[in-house]
Amino acid sequence: MGRSKRSDRVESALRHADATLEAWFRRSRVTTRQASVVFARFLRRAKKRSAGVLRQQVHELQGGLKHLSSGLEQLEKDRKPATRKRRERPAPIGRTAKRPRKAKKAA
């Protein structure tokens, strides 16, 4: 009788281990599915958020460009045309600015 009790215990332990393993496997599959669903949901949200953030930055850049453009237009309107200064003619080669001109003779 000793042998049958021992074999029954081993069989019982194996069945228990098999049932435990099967339960763990089912839970892990469910958990894996849940995790993949949660991760997919997270990715969708992340894509939407990143698109929203990018869209917001584009709007801010466009607003800044409009502001800059209006400022440049205002500057162009306010600017008076610059008066052209006459450029000094270079002194003739024979004369220098240091030597005074000769006085004309009275006739």
C-alpha cells in the first residue's frame, strides 16, 4: 500500500502543478492582451498629443511671423526716403587742400 499512496501523491502534485501552470498561462495571455491594448491606446494618445503639440508650435510660429511682417511693413511706411548727400570731389592732382589759391590780379 505504501507505493500506491506515494504514486497518488506524485500524481496529485503533478495535476496541481499542471493546473497552476495552466491558470498562470491563461492569466498571462489575458494580461498580455490587456497590456497590448493598453499600450496601443497609449500610442494613439501619444500620437494625438504630439500632433497637437506640433500644431500648437506651428500656430505660434505663424503668429510670430505675422507680427514680424506687420512690424516690417510699419517700418517701411515710417521710413523717410534718405536724402542723398553729394560726394565730395577729389582734389585735382596738381593742387592740395593745404596750399591756398593765388589771388587774381585786379585789372
